[in-house]
Amino acid sequence: MWFKIRGYVAGAVAFITCPCHLIIIWPVLLVLTAGTAFGAWLAQNQLLVAALMTVTFIGGLGLAYRWLRGNRTAACRPNNLT
């Protein structure tokens, strides 16, 4: 059960950090962090943040696939090896 919950959370993180959603997420991040040192850092390092979001997206997809797929290979094995 926990693998399914973690899989859904990983899928949600992958959905939010998807590079195609960067057009929507980027202004929201800048507005929420406006006037802070982190907001200034975000504005100066756009390429680095986009690269990190892409890596997070790929990792989230991989984890979601792994955790939602479950351990089907063990269920398909025969019980006896003789």
C-alpha cells in the first residue's frame, strides 16, 4: 500500500516539475519568492533551475513507474524450481 501512495506522490512531483509546465511554474515561483534572496537566485540561475526540474521530472517518473508497477516479477515465478 505504501508503494502505491509513494508512487502517486512521485507522479505528482513529476507532473509539477515537467519541463512543459515550466512556463506556468516559473512565474509562480518568482512571484512567491519575490523580494527574497532565493527569488534573486532563481532569477539569476534560470538554466540551472530548469535543468534541475528536468532531472527531478525524470527521476519522479522513474520512481512512480517502479512503485506503482509493484513487484510483479516475483508473482509470476513458479513456486517450485524442479
